[in-house]
Amino acid sequence: MVVNGRPLKRARARVEATDFARFPAAGDCGAAGTFREAVRGFLAKHARLLPLPSIFSPAAAAGPPHLLIWRVSLTVGETGEEESGGRVELNVVEEDVLRSRSVYCDQCRVVGWSGHPVCVKRYHFIIENDSISGRQRTCCLRCGTPMAAGESRCALCNFDMDGEEVEECAYLHLDDSSHLLHAVVHANGYGHLLRVNGREGGSRFLTGRDIMSLWDRLCKVLHVRKVTVMDISKKHGMDYRLLHAVTSGHPWYGQWGYKFGAGSFALTSDTYQNAVDMLSSINLALYYSHRSPIRTALQNTIALYWALSDRQLVTLRDLFRFIMHLLHQGQKMSKPTTDKHKELTSNELCAWTKEDLHRAEGAMLKVLQVVQTGQWVSWRALRGAASKAVDSQELLDYSLRELGGKQLDNGLSVAVRCNAETSAIEYRLESSSIRSPANAATFGPSVEQLLHDLRFLYDALLNPESMLSSQPEVVGASAHSAAAKIIDCKQFIKHYDEHALRTPSNPYLLCVRCSIELLDHPKDYTTPPEELVLLPASATLGDLKVQASKAFQETYLMFQSFQTEQLPDFPNFSDTTPVNHVLGSGQLLRVRGRCTGDYRRIVQFRMERGLENWTVDCSCGAKDDDGERMLACDICGVWQHTRCSGISDFEEVPENFICRKCAFRKGKGRGGGGSNGDGTMEVSAAGRCKDEIGSSVGGAGKFGRMATVG
């Protein structure tokens, strides 16, 4: 049996797995090419096509399936060792969009690609959760009981699923929130990273970094053009795009080259970067008031990490980066540690002599010796008492960090602890037999306290919903505005095609970028992205016309009957003219032609946004759907954000809504009750949000509502 021109292979009895860390190899699909060609070669070389379920009826199995599943087996870590290595399966689901239940793409709709034509194919790249048994990934549609893959009858309720219901299970599986990786790439090379789940998401063998590195290698090898990601990931209950932007200046995905793509509420790249720079550079000294002698919990917590760090923490970025460093070290070693922040030090040499250090140490030990036995002395109190003998505060701080575990001649040693209740480091003298010197010198916060402090500081200093009460007046409003802007920037993008034109030229190959011009095009038609056409060096203009037509036919549904008729840039050249006589490799060429056949197909599949014809004109400046909650005016039908209309994100959308412009016109008597002049009223979906209204044909891509977890 042949499916889509390729034989339906049987799964091999023995499958050799490839090393995860080195897969795929660079240049696996050639130095130049298109995604639609590279993915076919990749699957033929590395993957095996899984057989169709036997429960399909003969009629259903006779036609091409909606979903073809290809599988690549990969090994992680040391093979043969259960503790350090394992096997994961990369599934590539080839989706026939024409027969799909989700024709249009929600991601394209909100990242600025809503005008792209609907592609012929979509490819889902999925790594299933390795902690879930493979026999429990299918569930009964009636009772939800896990079923073995390929089974059609539920053992619990005896419900027998037919072919359509099994297909429904397949689509439900695409939406599974437990996937470690789920990304989708359209046939034109534009894709979306939908989900990344590492250790915190249930993975036994793979970290989030492992998964992202694999995905990045796949995109490069497969000649993916652009990939977006909606970063709504959480870390310990905090918005990670905000926390990581403060500590590193970019989102977590920025480590793999993802940059600002599209901001909600008309925010721009410059606005986003200015907000990140402003919030992360706030000076910690602003949170200390010299008018009040009593410290707040916020001040005590900041002072704790000032004391723990052997370099000065000046800004919010310094503070949060240091805490994240301590948390990483503590989780890695599974025990409290400060590690003296060695990775972040500036390798400065000790600026004091031995005499200075002995003098400071001696002053502190004298203070501890006169304190009542068993009583703890805080860092602040000990430094204050010792300052009478030592003038340099920097010398005192250095000596305090080195004081833990010091031995006295009388058999006592300095014990040090971190008091979780007061967020203070405390010292006292104890007998050396009570605790070992190593334990006596260990005074870092536990992982639990680090997490508690991180959440506390996040809510007080970064979270726009709770930060105002903690902000000093001089930066309060601007810090809140900056944090809110960072939260509102969720869409990030990586342009893999930026390096395509710098690929070394092949003397035996011509690369021509073709831009299409459609004759007799429908209303609201937008030009699709240009397509790369590869030709032999001896190709003629006639060959170029044929290959350009084929490229758009294989990529887009509306162009499957497209035929190139003209080359507007070369109107006086015959089809026998060699391409390399008139055009250099990598140049852009316009091709003009028309689509024959069913005009309804052209209209139906002309845009990923579907058949909806909306108008967005919000007071924030937004002119297109950005994924945020919107509602339409009942009179003019124009969409705008609920937030910008004075409706909180926590409030329900009103049943009836009239925008300010129409309310003003109506109040002046010029609106005519919303009449269009011919006695008819333009009706919108009253009281409904824009993200609640689906397309009227084929439905919107259901996988578009997935969350991404880093």
C-alpha cells in the first residue's frame, strides 16, 4: 500500500537507537534546502513509519490517513546502565491539514503570521513523557480508563471505539500536556515550540536544556525558517520569563537565540528591553530607610544575602542571580551550601594583611567570649560590637564570612547558623565535641529557605500584582510599569533563516528565492512568504517556472493548482534562456501566475486566521490579534482589549458592550443606534471574548492553547 507517494513500511524487528546528545549530526540534510524537502529526507533516513491501527475499518484504511507517525529511537547517557541512561522516542506526526479537524493555526494568528496561506502539511515533533507507561497513553473516550495502544475495547466499561473515535484519541494525544517536547512546523518552514517539560515536568532522563538543545539541532538540520514560542513557563510558582529576564537580561529560551517576537498591547522590542534594563538595575540601597531604626522583613532578607555574598550585591539583578546560584548549588549537592559564590567573584585578591585579619578576628572572638553561654549573636550585632576596634566595614564582613569553625585554645569553636525566622546569620561558641568543624562552618540557608526567600523577594520586588507596597516612592511607579511590561511580552522568536543566505554557494546548484504574484486574486489576499527553489546549474527559465510552481503547490493548499505564466523581471527572455545568464544564486525573483479550479478552495485556505474578518483598533495601539483577551463593540464591531476598556482580567466580560467612540457618537445623536445607513445593524459576538470565537470552517488549531513549561 502506498500513502502520499511513499510505501507504508513495517516496523523493523530490531531498531538501532542513536545517541541523543549527538543527534542529528550537522549537515545531515545538506547545507542548503527547504524544510519540506529536508523533513522527507530526514524521515526516510532516520525514522520508521509505525503501522496503522488494526481497528480502522477497511474503508477508512483504504484512504490516506490523517496522521502518519514516524519514530526515531534515541539513547540517553550510558547505554546499559539503568541509573545513568535510558531510551526516549522522538515521534514525528505528519498531519494532512486538508483532512485535519484543525485546519487553521492559532499560533500563526497571534504572532503576525495570520495572513500566511494554509499549508498542505504540518509536522508535530513530540517526545512523550518517559515516566508514563507506553501502555497507558490511550484512554477510553467514555470513562477515561487507560488502554493499551492499539486496543479498541475498554476493559472496564466495555466501550468499543470505531475508527473515528480512535482518530479522536489521536488528536487528544497531540494535546497531551505531559509531553516533554511538542513543536509543530508548517510545510513552509514556519514553526511553533509549544511545550518543553524537563525534570520538573516529570522527565526521568532529560533536562529542559537537553530537550531544547535537541530541538535547536533539529531546526538547523531541517532548514526550519522561523520558530516562535509563547513563554508562559513557571518556576517554583513564579513567572520564569520575568525572573530570568531580571537575572540574565533575556528569557530562558534566549540561551538558544530566541528574541523578542511580538508584545501584547502593542509593546515593542525597545520597550521590552528598556523595561528589563530598568527593573534589573534598581539599586538595593533604595529599600533601606534611614528614618526607621526597625528593619522590615524585606530589609532583613536582603541583608542576609548581602552577608552571604563575598562580593557586593548592588542591584536587583545581583541579588536574584546570587540566590539562584545558591539554589542551584544546593539542589545539585542536596545539602545547604554557600560555596562562597566563587563562580560569581571577580577573583579579587585579599586587600588586607595578616595582621589586619588577626586583629578583626580577635575582636569578634572577644565579643563572643563575653556573651552568655549558648546565646546566639547576629551578624549585625557582632559586626557592630567589633567595629569599635576595627574601622573597616569591608574587613569586618570578610572576617565574619571566614569566622565559622575557628578553633580556640580552650577547646571551643565558632558555630554559625542561618536563622530562618529572622533571616539573620548568627554566631556562638560551642564545644568542639558537639559538632564537627565542617558542620560548624556551614551556615548557608537550606534549599527550603532559599525557595521561601526567593518567592518572598519575587513577590515584594518583581511581581507587579504585589510589589507596590514594598517599592520606594522614587522607583515605585516605574518599577511596577516595567514588571508589567515584561509580563506582557510572551511571544519570542528565533530566525533560523538569517544565516541561510550566508551558506557557502554550491557551483553545481542554483538557489533562487521566488516571490509569487497571483493573477485574479481574491479580496484581502496577502502575498505568502517567498519560497526557495533549488535548480541545477544548467537550468533554464522554463525549468525555473516549473519548479517554482511545484514549490508553491507542495507547500500551500490554495496553490495546489497554481501555474506560473510569467516572470515579470524578465519579460523579453524565452524559456530556453539559462537561468545563470540572467540571475545569480540567492537572488529574489517574482513569478506570476494563476490558480485554476475550485475558487472556494482559494478563499477557504488563503489565510491561517481562517475566514474571520475582524478589525482590531485598541487604545493601546494594537491593530491585530495578540492573544490577549478582547471583546467587540456591539455597534461598530471593532475589537479591543478588555483591559484597555477598563475591564479587569479577573472580571467577566459584560453581555453588552459599546466602545467609547460609539458611546460618544450615540450620546451626541450621530450614531443612529449603530445603523449602517441602510437600516441594518452590524452585529458582533456580543459579550464574547475574541479568544472564545473559533473559525467557522475546519476549526482553529486546538494545540494552540497549550502551555509551555521550561
